[in-house]
Amino acid sequence: MKNLETTFMGIKLDNPVILGASNMSSHLDQLKKAEQQGIGAVVYKTLFEEQVQLENLQLDERLSQYAHIHAEMTSIHPDV
């Protein structure tokens, strides 16, 4: 087999084939398959700080959505 080694931005790669940022690079099972097939490198989608903050805020809202309801309560409204 021929030697396909190359250097990309100072990083030594066994293979010049690079999987670009796409839906394929966002699923672990597809990344493992690409690695088994000899992919040289993977470029991930950019992660912005704002995206992380939004996801944290959404998680906090979901976790606190029912914080005011206790397990002992049979209904939200008292019987009148």
C-alpha cells in the first residue's frame, strides 16, 4: 500500500482525506465508521458560547418546570 501521509496545519495525518463539518460528523456511530474506513481527520461544527448558554437555560427551565408541585398533592386546585 502506498504511503499517503501528509501534514495539514502542522498536524501529521496518515491519510489526506478529511471529513468536513456536516451531519455525518455529528453522530458518534458515523464517526466510528469513518475511522474504521481510514479517514485522516474530522472537522467538527463550530460550537458558540451562546449556544451552550441557551441549552443550559432551556435545561434549567425544564428541570424547574414542576418544582412548585409536590408529590403529596392530588390536584393543583383545592376543593371548594
